[in-house]
Amino acid sequence: MKKLFLIGLKDLKLIFRDPAALVLMLAAPFALTLGLGFVTGQFGGSGSGIGNIPVVIVNQDSGQLGAALVEMFQSEQLSDLVTATQLDDPTEAFQQVDDDLVAAAILVPAGFTDSVLPPAGQSAPGRTIQLQVYANPTRPTSVGVIKTILEEFVNRLEVARVGGTVAITQLIESGLVPPQEAAALAVELGQQQADSLAESNAITLTSNVASEAAVNFNPLAYIAPGMALMFLMYTASNAGRTLLLERDHGTLPRLLISPTASAQVLGGKIFGVYLSGVAQMLILIIASTLLFQLQWGDPLGVLALVLAAVFGATGWGMVITALAKRPGQVAAVGSVIMLTFGILGGSFINLEVMPVWVQFASKITPNAWGLDGFSTLALGGGLNLLGRPILALIVMGLALFAVALVFFNRRGMAMK
Amino acid sequence: MPTILEVKDLVKKYGDFTAVKGISFNIQEGEIFSLLGPNGAGKTTTISVLSTLYAATSGDATIAGHSVSKDPMAVRKVIGVVPQEIALYEDLTARENLNFWGQMYSLSGKALKDRVEEILEQIGLTDKARDKVKTYSGGMKRRVNIGVGLLHKPSLLFMDEPTVGIDPQSRRAILDSVKDLNRQGMTVLYTTHYMEEAAELSNRVGIIDHGELIALGTQKELTRQVGEMETLVLHVDEMQDVQRLAKAVEALEMVRHAEVSDHSVTAIVPEAEEALAPAVTKANELGIKIRSVDIREPNLEAVFLHLTGRALRD
Ligand SMILES: Nc1ncnc2c1ncn2[C@@H]1O[C@H](COP(=O)(O)OP(=O)(O)OP(=O)(O)O)[C@@H](O)[C@H]1O
Ligand SMILES: [Mg+2]
């Protein structure tokens, strides 16, 4: 096992001494991220992957909160991000989701406001009535955005409620307000808060580091993972290419005639690809965090997703390498796959606007799953929400390794 | 001397093409054995099978008692290989290369560190050890390539044309180091298409052509086998009468022919050493001072020519 690690580390060292590789691994994704970010600006263009998310709201609530929610979704600040329409009939709204016309339907049930802010005379609020979201499973990213906006709304509500309570308690304690007037005052305070909710910058479109829960819709946050994943495919195939290069340069035969099991040699090469990919992703993530204040989200989730995404990508790199005869073929096939996967995986175009078959095909790319996961993270989700993409990436990697191994055998490695 | 390598009816095919056609030979411990043959003769293929890179199509070889086909791992620990093509990581320094390859031969810690420095010293690259291999000259790369093969102190060293494409000085250094290693007890299987190298280095030579071992033995045996003569060259001082000396030498019983060239007499004899004493005596009798003497063993080139009807080099 030790030699496996040593071979992998040697490859990591080598790739970081290869200026051409570094340009494509690190400089290119950065440049493209910045370039695309510049071109798409905020969310005006569709190129940034997310924007104009269609959503339908059914507001059955007669109180202020329902109105505030609708107002918020139709506010100026969110106009680029979401396109909210209103319907009266929930069934019709759900049908629009089923027909893939909208990303989600939000149902504000009757009595929502009253359950949160009880009307005067009713001191204790009853059970809070929940907002309902009917989500379109084919648009996970958009749904994530909608859910985050709603969470933000509910969070503000909670703050307002708690804030209101605290304020009132203080007033009572200081003797300025008689307890019997407290309930009415509470409602008034709450309503003030609810009114200001629609006005307030509940959803920030640009970087907002003030509150952890704040949603960061910096366009770079969508472009950067897409680019990083696309150039991860470069690293995977390039590092796989080194296996064939080593064969041609004689270092692979030399390894095979050293007292090192061929499984360890192959394992070491794969480990090297993996290490290079992880290093690349982490450098891109850390650098973009430091340079552009980009928020990738929960560090643990990011790390887990990186480890899984690189695993999937490495699988592809090994399959390409196993099927190719010459290093040049790997390079050629690698760049075609890099671009195809980049497009298929949603690095350039939001997959949700693509035909169903494209969305289906995208599932074979580590890019799509990775982007899915990174979107979840960027929107504030944690490791717990990454089960699906991580599992998919690991299964993908294992399946591809199995395919690659069929093509590799000792003899094949040495002389093809 | 015990046998360290035993090759028996070794055949290696690449697809339909048979590169090695059933060769057999032994190497004794402490020997330098040369495989001499032209391009494409099958030297590298033979080494590749012996070093467990390729499986033999049929036949087998044992190295230090281990079968190459059945126990490759044991064989790999015993042998060192210096491949024909330089097999190094060009973007790593010489020291990094040696470190890495040492680790592949299971060296570690202080033992590895010491051994790497020792090898750097031995190949004369201690000063350049921190430079990337890609900045090296061909000769320097060759030296590192050899150094890697020596790291684990193998008892049998395969050197596949280690002097191809380098300057005469580096070549000289490499040939000398092979002799040094051998003196320290290392057995060497050396392949070359330079007959001078085989002649200088080896105890025994195998001549390989088109995948067949067409001759095998000490140089003397080989040359005798084809009836070649040795050459005795007597160099004399300028003012001396070379013609008279030539006549006198030619008159000796064992000398077949003698001729004058510049300030020397070249005599063709079956055994140069036998003819040396009488020839020197004759010179003394004539009052001719001999400055130096050369004995040229009969040429392996000539043997190859005799056996194949072709010259050794293309
Ligand atoms: N991998 C291979 N596949 C097919 N044929 C091969 C392969 N390697 C060598 N050959 C052929 O086998 C024959 C012997 O080649 P080999 O490399 O063993 O010769 P060599 O004596 O080492 O020659 P050189 O002095 O050029 O190194 C040649 O005809 C060569 O073309
Ligand atoms: Mg060769």
C-alpha cells in the first residue's frame, strides 16, 4: 500500500511542475469564471445558469403575511431571479408544476397570518400553519433557490416575532405598558415587522456576509463550480494520460519490473489522478473564496462533495485512458469530453431549460451531480442534503473503475 | 562459480512475429556476459523477458534459482535493470528520481538517504543533484539511468545498450564503471551492438541475430571457431629500421604475415602472446628499440561477418 501512495504523491508533484497542466487546471477555470461572470453580469443573462425562475403562488391567506410573501416574490430585488405569478386554484398550480411550466408552487394556507401573529384578544398563537411548497423534481437548483427564499422569509418572521416579544416584555417590565395592552401591542409590532419584511432586503442579490443565513446569489457562485468541475475533467483525463506517457517513456515498464505489484502501480496512478483533482478543486475553492469572497457553503459539505466529485471524474479519466492507445488520443478525447460534460453538466447553460433527454444524459456526468451539490451548498444547505449527489458520484466512480479495470491488465499496461 | 542465470529455449513472440527464437545460455556469478547483436536482433526483448516485464511465449529462465515466469517477484528483488531508453522522470531532480526509485525497491529512511547520496557520488552528480533531469546532457541522464538500476545493490545487473548516443568521454566513464561494479562482485548482462564494448568488457559473449543466438563463448573461442587470427603490433621509435624488423618477424615460425605501417610492425598470428617473446628477442638482436606493444584480439566484427555475411552495424 505504501508504494501506491508514493506513486500517487510523485504524480501530484509532477503535475504541479507541468506549467501547461497548471494553466488548464487552475488559470483557465479562473479566467473563464471571471469572463463569464463579467459577460453575464448579474442575473440578466440566462448564461449564468440561474435566473427568471418561474414560480406560482397560491395565496389563500387573508392576513398580511401572505400578502407580504407575494409582494416579496414580486419585488424589484427578486425580479431577475424569480418570475412569480399568482393563481387561486391550488390544483391548477400543482398542475403547472407537473407540466414543468414552473419550478415550484407555493401555497400559503388560509389562516397563516393568524397562526403566526394571533389577532387581538387571542393571546397565545395556536399551532403555526406551514407554508407549502410543491417542488418540480427536474429543477433541483431552482427549487433550492425558491426554498431558500422561503426559509429566509420564515427566518425573518421568527426574528420579527421574537423581536416583538422581547420588545413587549421589556415594555411590560419597565412598567410603561400595562399587561392587558400587551397583546394588542404585540400584534401591532408584529405587523410593523411584517410590513417591513417586503421592503427589507430580505434576499440579497450580491455578496452579503452580514448574516450567515443570507443567500448569496453572486453569479460567480454558480459559474465557479461549473468551471471548476469542467476543468476537473481535464485534470482527470490529463493525469490518466500520464499513464500512457509513462508507458512510452519507459518509467511504467521500470515500475512494473520493480518489486511492486502491478495492482499497486495502477492503484498509485489512479491515486495520483485523484490527488491532483482534489488539490485542483481545493485550490480553486480556497482561492476564489479569498479573492472574490465567493461563498461555497458548509466547508464539510464542500469537502465531501469535492472528494466524491473527483472520484467520479477520476473514473472517467481512467476509462478514457484504458480505451486509448496513445497519449495524444487521451488528450483529444479528454478535451472533447471535458467540453461535452461541461455543457451537459450545466456549466454553461442552466440544465432546466434543456430538453428532457439532455437532463437525463447529464446524469452520467460528474459535472451535473457536482453542480447540483454545489448549488445546494451555496444556497446554505449542509452535508445532510448532499446524500443524493454524493452517492451518485461514488456509484459512478465505482462503475467506471470496473469498466477501466476490464481493459487494464498487466500486459496491457506494459505494452498495449 | 555457481550459475546465476539460466535461460532455456526462450521464445518471445509479438503477435505473429517471433522476436526471440528459442535461445539458451547461462551466466556464472561474477561474470560480465555480453549479448552482441545488430539493431532488431532481439536483445531488448530478451532482457524484457528476463526482467519479468513480458511473459515468455515458451521456455523459461531462472535467476538465482527463481523462475522468471513462476516467481517474478523474487526475481525482481535480485535483478537491477538499466533500460536502453532512459526511463526517468524528467521533471524531477536526480535526487528525487533516485529517492523515488529507491522507494520502489523498498528502501526507506536513512538507508535510502545514504544509498542515494552514495549513488550520486558514484555517478558523479552530487553537485547537480538538485537540478531537474530534463536539464541534463544525454550522458548525465544515462548516468542517472544507471544509478537507478544500482540502488538496491542487485546481484545481477542487466544493462541494455547503456552507451548509445553519448559522447566518448561519458562512454568511457560508463565502461569503466561497469568494470568497477563487476570487480565489486556484481554479475552483469550487457547488451550492445558495439563489438569493441563486448570485447573490452566481457568474459563471454553471445552473438544474437534475428532472435537467434548464433555463437556463444569467450572471445578467443569465438574467433577461433571462425579461424580468425590475432594481431600483434610492435611500435618502434621513429629513426629505427622498421622494414628489417618486419622481415625478421615474418621469418618467425608462428607468424603468418607481417607488414609495416608508419612506425610499427603488424603481425598476424594465431596466438599473439606466444609470438610476443620471440618477436621482442628478434628486435633486440637487431638493436631495434620497441616503444610499445599492442595485442589485438581477433575482431568480433569479423566473427559476425563470417557467421551472417553481414556487417554488425547498419
Ligand atoms: N512491442 C513490440 N511489438 C512488436 N514488435 C516488437 C516489439 N518490440 C520489439 N519488436 C520487434 O522485435 C524485434 C526485436 O526487437 P528488440 O528491441 O528486442 O531488438 P534489439 O536487439 O534490442 O534492437 P536495438 O539494438 O535496436 O535495441 C525487432 O524486429 C522489433 O521490431
Ligand atoms: Mg534494444
